[in-house]
Amino acid sequence: MCDVWILEEIGKKKPITTGIVINKGRIERFKVLIFRETRGWEVCYPFFTNQFKGNSLNNFSHIDGISGATLSVRALKNWLNSVYI
């Protein structure tokens, strides 16, 4: 059985809408659905979001950041931590 979450987290000033599919406690799919900020849009691309696949919901220490998108990356990690709680 899978859980699907769609939530928003504030980036620098605007919300980032993301969706996640969790299967057996692991991230099966993670996607940025709507990105409203003027900077940090790189978090929408698979080279970033694919880093989360297969991870448990409390293991994000190895996720690579993106230069110029620090607040967006932080917002997405915070969002995922809120799902874990």
C-alpha cells in the first residue's frame, strides 16, 4: 500500500508545491509540482529529485545541494521531514 502526499513549503518567499509517493516507508517518487520562486528552479529537475528515491523518510544527509538554490533545497528537506513526523 502506498501513501501519497501533496504539500507546500515556503522557499524564500513563495510556496513550493510537491508530491511524494511513499511505499513501505521508502520514497518511491518525489516531484516538484509547482515552483513559484524566481530562483532555485533547478530543484524541479530529475537530477535533483531522483536523489530522494529509495530513501527512508529520515535519511537526507547525503542529498546534494544546488548552488543558488539553497533555500529551495532546504524547504524541500523540511517538507520531507514534516511528512516523517
